Amino acid sequence: MNWDDLRVFLATARAESLTAARATLRLDPATIARRIARLEQDAGAALFLKSPQGYRLTEAGLRLLTHAEEAEAALGRGVSALTGTGETLSGPIRIGAPDGCATYLLPQVCARIAERHPGLDLQILALPRVVNLSRREADLAITVSQPKTDRLRAEKLSDYRLSLAASRDWLATHGAPDSLADLKSKPMIGYIPDMIFDAELDYLSAFGITRVPLASTSVSVQLQMARAGGGLAVVHDFALPAAPELTRVLIDQFSLTRTFWLTTHAGLRDARLDRIAELLRDGIRGEILRLEALAEI
């Protein structure tokens, strides 16, 4: 088993298809398939479940992936030690995040990281569900709940605030609510109730609100619904600078605080990932502070 074959294995595992891996490896899919077949023969086990939808790792493939990533990290440290470029990061990194964070925080944070480390390929995976690190959907995940499994390790990234808001045009027509009790009679915007994937996102049920006339799995879509005058919505304060049409209501009665967690594989110690995690932590904390301060203006 040689490093070149492991490099093909890693690229295919991360891309989950031969076609997508071609861009990283600069090899045609037929060659990649032959290299994977050779590696599986050497390993004596199937490493991928192959289907028209792509290549997914088997249990044997997941076990090999951990060791292959450790070998990749060790090789990277060796190259850095020889070249004196210890601070220069490179290679693909996939970051899973809820779409509010992925839309309003990560683009500018990742842009600054990429400017400093042009060899990095930063990929933001925005999904209306928890990203599955165990299946290697991403290298790092930002979550709104601390994972409850020994297979993952989590670090608190930052608290963030949410407020109740509506467009100025809507408020001019319908009037602002006078109390939290009024919310039951107002058109609310929120998540699709039976598709809330984390209890931390169930903002409205605590106020006895069971009907959500305008709903989406995406907080970005919810924000656009509010901007369009659809009603009242619970919005991230860090998103408010991107929505100048909105104004907060019931400020003295309604305020939520939630937490972002940065989650990684517990069994993988990778200096490169640790450094990227540090850059993400500092960048996201600073960006939340900046944007929430703008929301107060």
C-alpha cells in the first residue's frame, strides 16, 4: 500500500465520486477506479459502496480513512519542517454548518482565511440537518447543540443572539405586537414544525405557537419571507445588517441566546485541522461581535 494510492483514496472519500475527485487528482475517472480497485485488492476488503449516486465509504473504508488522514497530516508536518512554511495551510477542508452560520458568517471568515492561505480549498456544506462527521460528510462541523457522543469532540465557538423582527412596511400596516401573548394571533414565520432537526431551533413552541403560515427549513429563506412582509420572524441578530427592511420588536420581552459548537472527530489529531479550527473560532467570534454591534445601530 503506497502513499500515491492513499492519496487517490482520500480524494475519492472526500469527493464521494470519481468525477468530483478528478478535479483534485487531475486523473481521469477510469484511472481513479483502477487505483481504487488495486488498493482494495491490497487491503483485502471493499473500501467503497459503489452506486450511480457515487462512492460511499464502507466500515473498512472508514477505518482506513482515519489512518490515511493521520498519514497525510504527518506528511504535511514533515514538508513544513523542511520548507519552513509551518503556517501555510493547504488542501481541501469541508466545513458543515447550519445555513444561518453558512450564509451570514462563514463566507467572510473563510474569505479571510483563504487570502492568508491560498493553498486551501475551503468548502462550506450548508444543510438543514446535522452534518454527519462519522460518515465523513465534512472535516469540521458547526452545530447548535453540543454532540453527546464520545466519537466527537466539541469546543464552544460563541454565543449568539436572536430577536423577533418584521419589516417596517408590515408593521406600518398591521401594527407591532404589544406582548408575547399577541404572537398567537399574528402571522409567524419559522421552521417547518415537523422538520426541526435540533431542539435548540424550536423557538416558537415555548410561546404556545403551533401554526406557522410561512415556513422553511432554511433561516435564509425565513429572513427573505420577513423582508417581503410575510409577518414576524425569529432572526439572528448577526443577520440583521443584511436585512435593512427589518426592525426588531418586543426587545424588552423577547431575546434568545444560543451557542455554536465546533465539532471534530475525537480520534483524529491533525495539526492542520486544529489550526483551521483555531482560525474559524477566532473569525466567527469576531464576526458575530461585529455584526451584532451593527444590528444595535
